[in-house]
Amino acid sequence: MSIERAKRQYQSFPGSQYILPSDIIERDRLALQHRVLKQALENQLIRPPVSLNAGDRILDSGTGSGTWLLDIIEMVSPDVILICIDIEPRLFPTTCPQVISRGKVDFSVCSITKLPADWSESFAFINQRLLIAALRTEEWKEAFEEMHRTLLPGGWVQLGEIGTLKCGPVTEKYQSLLRALFSFRGLDLDCVMHIPLLLKDTGFTNISVKKHSIPLGRWAGEMGIEARDNFIGAYVGMKDAILSAGGFGFVKTEVELDALHLALEKEWDETEGSIIEYVVFCAQKCTL
């Protein structure tokens, strides 16, 4: 999957270290990603036992192209208000018929680390997934503090992040490359290990952790192929961040990086049992 760097568009939110693009190619990948995650979760897009009533507000943090939002529109009352934020508006689905016809959906350019002051105790439920490539290590604490502040007493947060990737030597090499990139950008590749304690320290209770194994590669059939294409697509989207930093001693040129992506794809296809973990965290704000 070779995509030239010059064709990609990246966000420019001040101070952000986000390493994935915001363009048509990424929009298509996010749609594929949603299908993969939805299948892994057996279509259960809202895990906590949250009761959503007329007038309640849901926050979708890091909404991107709104793939999660467009599914839950069909699941919640039309009187539930949906607030969606992202640091890059280019992918917002504001022309989608589902959004236009429903009403009570608001899209804002905003960071989860600094929500509006007047949003305190506003939301019954906050959803956020896959900000592993966006939040710096210290920003996870800030994000959870803002979530806690803006949740109603008794409200719930649901987080989804990538965990362990298991396969073979090419995968291990690529994980080392990603670790170097994330460290360089101040990002936390091991965020799933730290999230439960951060939630507890912020004051959340009823914390649960559920791991889902997603098969990678042709050996696992259609689901494995779709998962493979999604994650390889995400790695290709990080190409500019890797090469602009000099390749961290793993690659020197775009050709070398493309070859590494092809080798990674081949290893997944040929290694039965190749998996990536998707971890879902749920936590509740104490009632008064």
C-alpha cells in the first residue's frame, strides 16, 4: 500500500502532535476501521449501563468522520443531544443526510484536554476511541480531568484504545519503529497500561477493562483482511511523521518504508494467530 507523502493532508491544530492525516483517504480508512471495531465488539457500541433520556447530552471526543456517531444516531432517542468535537474539522460529516435530518447534533473544533468552561456537568455519556496517536503522555491526565468535570454525577465514559500487537519479527521491528516515533512526539504507545490508574486517580469508579483480539491477515478470512488493511493504512498515514524525523535508524527513504509495510502485511497474511488487541475501558463519575 504505497501512497505518496505529497498527496496527504494533515491537521494544523496549534500544539498538536497528531500523526495521522485528515483527507479523503483517511475518511475511507476510518469507515473501514469502524466496521472492524464494530465486528470485534459484536455491534455493542455503547457498553456502560447508561440510561439516556430526552434532553441528555452525549459527547463524542475525537469524532473524526463521525463513524461512531452515525451508528448511534439510530440507537438513541431523537431528543438526545449529540455534541462532537475534534481538533480537525475537515472530516466532519456535516453534509450527511442522517445528521442534517436529525438535528440536535453539534460539531465543534475543540480538544478534550480543554473543554469550554460552561460544559461542567453537562454530559450523561462521553465516548472516545483511538486517541493513542493524538494525546501526549501528560495530556491523558488533562483529558480525564475534563471528562470528569463535564460529566453529570453518575455519568459514564467509554474509551477504546489499541493494546498488544502479536505476530513475528517484522511486527516486532515495526513496533520498535512506532515506539521511537511515539517517544519522539511525546505520545504514549502504552496508554492502555496507564488508563485504569489515571481514571481511578481522577475520581472515576466502577472501572472495567475488556480486551478484544482482532485477527490480522488473510489467514483469518474477510475480517482479517479488513483489519489488516485498516492498520496498514494507519501506518501508511504515519509515513510523513516517520520520514520527516529521519526514520529513527529503521528506514532512510520512502521506498524502504513502503517495503517495510509490504513485509508487515505479508507476515500478517502468512502467520496464523496474528492479532491486535482493542481494549475498551468504562468508568463512572460518582453520584452526589
